[in-house]
Amino acid sequence: MSDQPYYETMYILRPDIPEEEVDSHLKKYSELLEKSGTEVLDSQMRGKRRLAYTISKHKEGIYVQLSHKGNGQQVGLLEKAMRLSEDVIRYLTVKQNGPLPTPKSTSKEDETDKPEKDKEQIKATEDKTETSTKEEKKEIVAAKE
């Protein structure tokens, strides 16, 4: 396989920490990897989500995904830093052998277009729902007759 392996680390932060502190964790772990000579491919905050089970009395957590490419030695350093942090409640690093992930674009043009695209998608979904609801009502009336 011609694709070089890379690593994806998914970690969960406590839900009660402020957003500025979440950003500082993103920067902290990215800088830690860069100092160890690792290339950080992508870093994404996935947002606050409900956990499948309670972890340290928390029912929710802030998910963060970090993709990095290196020789594998950086994984131990990264996981040790996460293990020592009180804000990280879970972490998992997986070695990937597929194509490199495409970084998420964060340009201002995309952000301004996003609300309009979301509105269009919502409108299309509402139209489909209305159509299917009308058809269901017609079927119910026809079945009663």
C-alpha cells in the first residue's frame, strides 16, 4: 500500500470546562506533537455529546479529534500528557492506513455561506415532510372509505 500510516487520537474533555480552555487544550496537544517532530494533519472539536455510559460522574463530554503523522513514538508522549490531565476523561489513539484526512476548511467564506445552506436544507426537508404527510392522510382517508 502506498499510503503512509497516520494516527487519529480521539479524546473526551470534561463538559464543564469553558470554551477558551477547550481551545487551549487543542493548542497544547498540537504543540506537544509538533515539538516531538510530528506533523499535525488536522484538529477538530466535535462538540459536546452525551456519553454512552457515565465516566467519572459525567454524562456528557466534549469530543476532540486530532490527526497526526509520525513514527509512532509521539503516541506515548501524547497519551501520557492526556493521562496526567484532569480535564481529559477518555482518550484513544488508532493507527490508520488509508488516505490522509482532508483538513476541515475554516475560511470565512464557508462560514458565511453555511447559514444559507442550512436554511435551504431545512426548507427542503420541510417540503418533503409536508408532501409525505399529505400523502399519508390521503391514504388513511382512502382506506377508511
